[in-house]
Amino acid sequence: MLLKSGKCSDVKPNDCTETCRQASKPRFEILPFGLLKERLRQKLKFETVLHRCLGAAVLFWKGFRLYAHSYSRYLRYLHGRRCATGSDANVYPPMSDQLKDAGIELTQGYNAEDISVAPDLWVIGNAIGRGNPLLEEILDRGLPYTSGPQWLSENVLRGRHVLAVAGTHGKTTTSSMLLHILSKAGLEPGWLIGGVPFGTHASAGLGKSKYFVIEADEYDTAFFDKRSKFVHYRPSTAILNNLEYDHADIFENLAAIEKQFHHLVRTIARNGLVIVNAKSEALDRVLAMGCWSRVEEFNSTSGWSVDDDRVVRLGATVQGSLAEMPAAGMHNAQNALAAVAAAHDVGVDPKQAIEALKSFEGVARRLEVKGKQNGVTVIDDFAHHPSAIEATIAALRSKVGRDARILAVFEPRSNTMKLGTMKDRLAASLKDADRVFCYKGKGVNWDPAGALLPLGGKASTFSGEIDALAQLVASDAKPGDTVLCMSNGSFGGICGRILEHLKINGEAR
């Protein structure tokens, strides 16, 4: 994605509307200190003066807000300029909805002619590479550009207490849990998360305090900066949730990813905290390369732990229970454990944090129920790595029970899956589903049917139109079934298509 950031600097404040000018006028008289002191002493009681001062402050604030609001609307709508615009391709919900709600218009595709926008700065996403027509035009003209992570570090994160959540799996959910805990504790943090936590209606917000929660992605930064994004964030509190091989398009092997994680560790101050999953051998190797910060472990009897009954302990001391937390699955209990540990680092009592998680509503596209039709529940999930697929199905199984059928509909869409790097693990990750439908889309040059042979007759592969696959799934589904759709993309809106075909099938009966 390319973002164009502008200041509307060609618009002069003197050109503002009469409404704006009137709103900006002082609404009270500023008295000389000597005169105010004399009035305090001779004429007025303290309570009266205080009341008047407060009233003046309120009037000033209301006037300032009116001016700022009017002026911003004037810049944005009267002049047709925006502070940010951008170019992208194949944008899908929930991010497309957020951009629309924010009034940010996207240009579909990347055209050299878009250079006419003439922004102050081009922010270039990591999906943009050499050969992109718009990027080449930017380079040819010598225009100023930066990466998203670098811009964020310099303009938003500087001077703040950053709480970063890194790991192959669970980043979005853990970040959302941590945001929820800090918000419930009244800390009013900012956040940037690769999903939309329910209850926030947005994947990002500036917040009102020094605290900032960020999902720390290990993917590369930009075409000109091949370090992982998270090296720019410089956290004070860092969660290392887990570490497996992924992103086969940019990392040669697991060791290469471990090196990037160590780059993150090297940026954390001595008084900072690294919260690490004690059951990850890869993370053990990361810390063995050198760590200069405080370290706390979770999934450890000597550190933070959660048992099968969801009882949380710090060492031998019980801190509370996650049994009432809505998020299903043991993997989510571990995500919550890491979030509780991070919140504790900024002063939130573990018992308070655990209590807050009882009202955690989850995250869009993480076991998100999209609808029910004819007794069939359709769920959308972002799972795309075999480990995540297995954990997601296990979590769903714990909710629906052994007697209910799970129909897993999966799209190998990530670069790692398209390359076939994880194909040998795919069948095992789907084994607990009752029916499996695998969609072979563009860029998948290996044989999913061969990879799923260990599943026997319960697995089917499909390479036609998405709507035809949706119809097939709907025809197979029975009342009481749960359809679980998994992809890290839009999957052609398959959840909605399945629900529509279920409705049609029901009406036909």
C-alpha cells in the first residue's frame, strides 16, 4: 500500500469562514495579575473566583474546539484536500471499511499518473517492490519517501511506553487482549493492531496516555529496508509469544527469523521487559544470542502459568481464573496469560487484568460468527499456518463438542502456503474436522489433493469459482453443523456466499 500524507499547506488560515473566525475570538477578559489579586482580597470570595476561572476555561475550550472542528472541515471538504490518501489493490474488510469510515479514499492500482497528488511524503508499504509504476515514478523524481514502521516510530511511538506483541501466532489476539486490559484499567492506551478488536471499531487509535500497544510483525519493512518491521518500534515491554518457520517468501529458514527476533531484543532497554514463552526452543535460542533486559517467562512453573482448568499462577501463587473468558481454546488462554504479564509490567494488578478479560469480546476474523442459517453456523477465521489451523479447530471443537460436525473450508493463500513449504503438515492440522474443503487458488503450484490424502474421503479439493465451492459446502451442511472458513485473505466473501446458499436451500425445502 502507498499512502500520501499531506498538510493542506496551500490553504491560508486567513481564508477561513466567518464562522471559524467568530469561533476563534476570545470569549472572556484576561485580567492583569495585580487587579485579580486586589479583587480576590477586597471584593470576591475564593469560591466565586474559582467558579469564574473554571467558567472562563470552559468557554475558551469550547471556542477552541469549535474553531478546530470548523477549520478542519473547511480544509477537508471545501478545498477537497485530505490529510491522507492512498493506492492499493484488492482491499477487503475490515480494513477497507475502516478507510472508508475515516474518509480516506483509495485509488485502485498503482499508476504513474497518481504522482500528481503531490503529497509532502510518500509512505511505502512492504508489498510494493521495484517495477511498480508509481514507485518507479517516485524514485525517478527523487521525491521524499519512508516506510510505514519508520514513520510510525518517528511520529507516533517516540517518547511513549510501547508494549509490543511478537510471534508467529496469536499476535492480533494477544495485542487485543492487552489493549482491553489496559483500557479497563483506565490507562487509555494507543494501539495499532492487525485486526479490529470488537468494542473498538478500529484497528488503530492514538490513545490519551503514554502507553501504546502494537502488534509487532516480523515481516520485512519495505523494498529498501529488509529488516523486520518490529525493529523500528523499540518497545519497553515485549511479548515473544512463539516462533515457528513462516514467511518462506522472505526468510530462508527458521534461523533467519530467529536473527530478526534477536534484532528486536537488542533494541529493548536494560530496564525494559521481555516476556517469553518458556516452551519455545526457538525463542530460547534467540535469548541465548544475548539479552540485556529483564526477562519473565510464561508457560513456566517458575513464572506465569495457566493450567487445563484455566487457573492462572505467578510462581506458586494463584492470581485468578480465565474460566469465564469468552475466548475459546488453550491457545487463547496462553495468549491471555502473556497479556496479563505485560499489563502487570505497567502496574495493572493480575487479578484486575483477569477480571477484565471476562468482558473481552474477541477480534474480527478470529472465530468470528458471520451468521446462522437453517441451523448451520458459519465462522470466519484468519488461520493460515498449520499450527494456527490446528489450534483454531481445537478451540472450536472445545465449544461445539464431539457430537457436532465441523466443516473446515481452507484456502492456502499465504506466501508460505502457496510455495508449498507447509504442505506436508496440512493434513495433520485438519484431522479434527469432520469434512475438509480445500480451495486451490491462483499461485498454488502444488497438489492439495495429494497433500490431503491421509484424510481419506472426508477431504475434497476445489479449483473452480468460489461461489460453486460455497454451494457445495452449503449442500453438504446439516442442521447443527459449524462451517469454519480459514484464509488470510478475503476468500472471495465465501462466508456470505455460504449463508446465502444455505438460505436458498432452506427455502427450496
